[in-house]
Amino acid sequence: MMSGDLIVKFRDTSEAGRQLAAVLAGQRTVASVAPLAAQLSSELGVPLLLAQVTSGREALLALDRAALGRSLLARAGREASVQKAVLTVPPQGSGLPGAELVLRIELRPNTAAAVREALPGRLVLATLARPQAAADGGDGALRLRYDIDALTLALIAKVQQRPDVEYVQANRLLRPVAPPAAGASR
């Protein structure tokens, strides 16, 4: 699964379906239908971008990791107990986007345990993904890990509930399987 990518097929009779069909017919540009992603972003509370329109008139939507990172940093910065916040996107190693975002938060000295424990609940991604919290070293920092694969699945479930959506699925990267070696049994 491509972490953070969704393929959404809007019903052909819906306004979104007609707009995507117009892109394939050459009557509109992909950029002109980008507001579809903006509308979904607003509804879901997670920034999405329209990456492309497929030949099946589907919208390929991608999680806007940069906007998400800015939002998380801004939200953490508004917390009185936060001294410093740094966002990292651990590399996946395959050239694909990472399957998690990590927010490292340094709390102000003498932050109460109750405030520390409540912080992850205030930094959820809409109602879709609560970060996993762990201590990060002996300096009292907090490490919040956001699972992008889990977020993708939650987004799929939420988008599928829309009446104008025929189906929604994760964008999957398919790799060919090597044929069996000569003489190998099947």
C-alpha cells in the first residue's frame, strides 16, 4: 500500500464524477478540479492533494505530508507545556513515502504528569488517528508516532460513507513476481 494515497471513484452522476470525466475528455485540467481534494480535506481534517485523474475517472488523492507536518507543529506550538517540537519523517528505504510521521516534543520543565498524558489526545489527526506516545530518551521529551497506513485505512472507511462515492481503495504498488527457476516444481 502506498501510505497516504487513496483512489476514489465518484459516482458518474455526481458533480465530482462529471468533473473528473471532463478532465479525461480534455475539457478541464487536473488543477481545475483540485477543489475536490480541498473539500475532502476540510471534511476529514487531513490535508489531501489531487495527484491525478486515472483512466477510470478515479481521483488519486495523496496525503499532503508537508501541510500535515506544518499543522502538527503549529498545534504543538500552541500548547503551553511545549518548549520545542520537531517533526521527522523516517525514510522508508524504497523511495516511497514513509509509513509514519514522528513528532518529538520537548516539554517545559516541571510539566505535570497529567498534562503530559493528555497531550497526545489534543494532537490527534481529526478523529481518525491518535498518535502512539512514548518517552524519547532521558530528557523528558515525548515522541508521538503517527501511523500513516492506519490513517489511510481510516480515511478509506470515512470517504466510503459519502453518498457520491462509488468506491474508495488504497493505492497499491504492484510488483511483478519473478518466474520460477527452470526445473523448479510449481
